[in-house]
Amino acid sequence: MSQFRINILLLLLLAFFSTSSFAQEKTLSKKEITLLSKDANKCLKKGDFEKSLVKARMALHYAIAIKDDNLIASTYNTIGANFDELAEFDKAFFYYNKGLLYAKKTNNNQLKNWLYNNLGNIYCFNKKEYRKGIVCYKKSLEYSKKINDFSQIVFTKLNITWAYFDIGHFDEGYPYLQYINKHHQKYGDESTTVALNMLNGMYYGNKNDTKKANFFFQNAIKFGNLGIEKSDLSFSHQEYSKILLKNGEFEKAYKNLALYNTITAQLNTEEKLKKINTAGINLEIDEYRREINKIETNYKTKQELLVETESKNKKISIIVISLLLLTIILFYFSFQNSKLKQNNKLKDLQSKIQENIINASINAQELERKKIASFLHDNISALLSSAGLHLNVFTSQNQSPPQEILKTKVILAEAHDKVRDLSHELMPTLLARFGLFYALEDLCEKNSNSVIEFKYSSLLPTKTRYNEGFEMKIYFIISELLNNITKHSNAKNAKVTIQENNKSLQIHVYDNGKGFNTDHFHSLEGFGLNQIQARINNLKGSISIDSKQNHGTSIYIVVPVVEK
């Protein structure tokens, strides 16, 4: 056994010295990196996202090596556009923002224009944060004007118009629409014809000019059927159905709504097929992000470390050999006592296995929570809303509908509310949309009542975001601790304090309740503390509990932060 350990140590020694002889990595010229970046864009336009991402990743690697901010920003934009096309909007949003950080260091106004416009699209069409989207569009418009790109000015003003109209601010959006109507024929293109006619229809529908609204919506639908802009066509049917419903033309409204649902379903199917064709990418998206971050943050690697490593190797080799000889001797003596420790090791192994089982169960539960919540919100809730709309149309067409229909409407509304509440309970909306700190503040407020008051304190900005999975784990850990306080502590006051220090989240949960004997910590199964301990271990964190009977409880948790 001792001979086996010695052999392993000698192999480690050989591996250590082998690291000093790694070859210097080849670098590419700026021209070669630019060509590689252009190839990535060509693959993106062809729909070959896997090849585009591979080439973009290589281009980014070399662009960072030569510290070219323009190439770095351009490559991040390409990576973001790939994820945009794959409907991975959170990833796209992340990389567009990364690109913008580098673009701001350059004089490339065209690139800044693209990035701000792309961010505006995600804010408006995916996150539904229209005010932030409009700010980005207006920034994009500023850079379009600086480079005198009139086609881009028309395109960006169309996006601003759409954003204002979507939130019902027609008067604010109308000046932009007037500009587009005036200049679209000269600077616009066929890809925006459908959207332009739809926006005119929306405006005149809002102004109750039915004749003009019908004219523009019918034009939008006609051009949409002739062209390839099926997404704009589906939105045209949806907006037209609203105007028709408003004017009491229920049959036409229903037909347009049905066409909207049909086209949207086709687009969703195409999107799913696109994802299936790039399944290899989707399975490793998070790994891809880690690799990109590693390229950026750890690029002080081979070239810089080579000289430093070679200069230190001679001194280190003598020290390492001495330490290894000493280690071998210590291992020899420790082996004599190893048999006495076998029972303890077996117990530790069993404990580790149990902890892994708990972690696997917890991770599976959290994944299922997210899947079920998403399914309830995106599918069941949508179906119930659609059914309710159909019933509303039916009752509107019949002055005295049957009592059963009216009861059905009430039941459907109640079912919709319950599905929504269940979805929010499984995966809180605030956690998904606004992040951990908004959700925790809301959690403390909701748990407070006439018996106990929960206070929340943190100096961190509420807009701070971390990795989605990390936020979800921390949220449910604190939620479980608050449940324990409510059920078992008999406390009147409790407080949750959070701060970040040295890339670690420090959490303090305190209550002034009856406390408990910490010597019996591992036997308190009813409190769920073992599962909390397992969750924290899985996050490579630590937990300590300070409690005495009739003197309250303080729980301290320290967890390394997992960035987005």
C-alpha cells in the first residue's frame, strides 16, 4: 500500500515538471481574426449556428489576446445574435451587454447602434420592459444619426413607434410614425412593410378611424402573406382582431385571432426544430458561457507565465523534491494508523452518499418546479385565457346566454387565477424577473403578520443579479428558514440581513424566539436543517448556528457567489 502511494506521488512530480514545457500558443494577426469573425457572421446568416458559435469563440479568444476592443465587441455581438436566433434570450442579453462594454471604448458608432438596437429588442419583445427598451432604441437612434445611416434611422424609429404603441402611448409614438411614413419609400425595405402598415392600422384604430385602420391592416396582411415576415404577419392578425372586437365585428375578430394562433404555432414549431437541429449547443450553453468568461478573465496565461515559470522552476524543484521526500515518510507512518481510521472513513462515506442523494433530490425538485411553473404559465394559463376570450365573444353575441355559460366563465376565471397562483408559488415571478433581492424583500413582507414581523436589510442594490440557478437555491434556503421561524420559534421579531464580501454572499437570519439546543442539531429532522445543510454544501458554502433555549437563534451562512 505504501509503495502504491509512493508511485502516485512520483507521477504527480513528473506531471508538475511537465507543465513547465508547454508550447507557446500561436496567435493570429488582426486581419486573420477579422476574417474569422466575418466567417462567423456568414454562418449565422446561413442558419449554421453551431459553426458560427465555434468560429466566434475562436475569434474572441484571439481578439482578447491582441486586446482589440473593436473586434472583441463585434464578436460578442455575433455570439449574442446566435443565441437570439436560438431563442436563448437571457444568453443573448448577457453577450450584447458584454459587447457594449467594449464597444464604448471604441469610436465604432455603427457597432454601438447595432448593440443598443439588439438590447432594445430583447427589453421590449422578450422582457416586456418597454421603458428600458425605448431608452436603448433612442441611444441606437443617436448613433444612427452620427453615422448618417438613414436606413437604420427609419428602422430604429419603427421599433420606437412599436414600443410606444404596445404600451398605449400613441401620442408619443406618432411623431416617429410620421417620419417613417415620409421616408420609408426611400430608405426602408420590404422587411418592414408589414410592420409599418400594422402600426398605421393600430394608430387609426386607436383614433377610431375604422376605414383607415381596416385599409392599413388589410395591407399588412396582404404583404405578410406575400413575403417572409411571418412574425409581423401574426402580430398584424392579433392587433387587427383587437380593433375588430372593439368595433363589434366579432366573427372577423375571431377569424383573425385564429390566424394569429395558427401562425404563432407554426413559428413556435420552426423554433423548436431549429433548437433540435442545434441540440449539441443547447446542452452545453452554460459551459460555453464559462469558457467565454474564462477566456476574458484569465487570459494572463501562457505567454506571460512561461518566462515566470521557467525562472522559478530551478528553485521550486529543490523545494518540491524535499517536500515530497518528507511527504513520503509521513505517508509511511500514517499508513500504520490507517486501519484504525477505516470505520470513520466508512461513516464519512455514507454521510457523503446521503448528502449527494439529498442534493440530487433537491436539484430534481427545483428543476421540476421550474418546468411545471413554466408549463402552467405558458400553456395552461394561455389555454384558459383563450377559452375565456371565446366565451366572452359568445356572450357578447347573445343577449341572454344560458346560465351554464355564465357559470363556466366564472369557473374558468377561477381556474386561471389558481393556475397563476400555483405557478408563482412554484417559481416566484419576482425571483425570475427582478432577481434574488426583490424576491427576498417581498418574501419577508408576505411572511409578516400580526404575530411576527420579518425585516429585510441589505446594502446591495436590489437590481443585483446572479446566476439563475444560484438565486433559486438561495431563495428556497432562506424561505425554508423563515418557515421554520414561523412554525417553531414563537418569535415576535425576525430579521434577514444580506451582504456581499470577497465574492461571497453572507446571510444572517435572526429571530428572538425560544431557541433550541444546538447539540441536537443533527436530530432536528422536522426543521429541515439537514436538507438546508446539504443545499449549502452543494454550493460549497458553510452554515453555523448560534442558539440557546429562550434566547433566540442566529444562523450565519456564507456561500461563494455564482455570477450570471
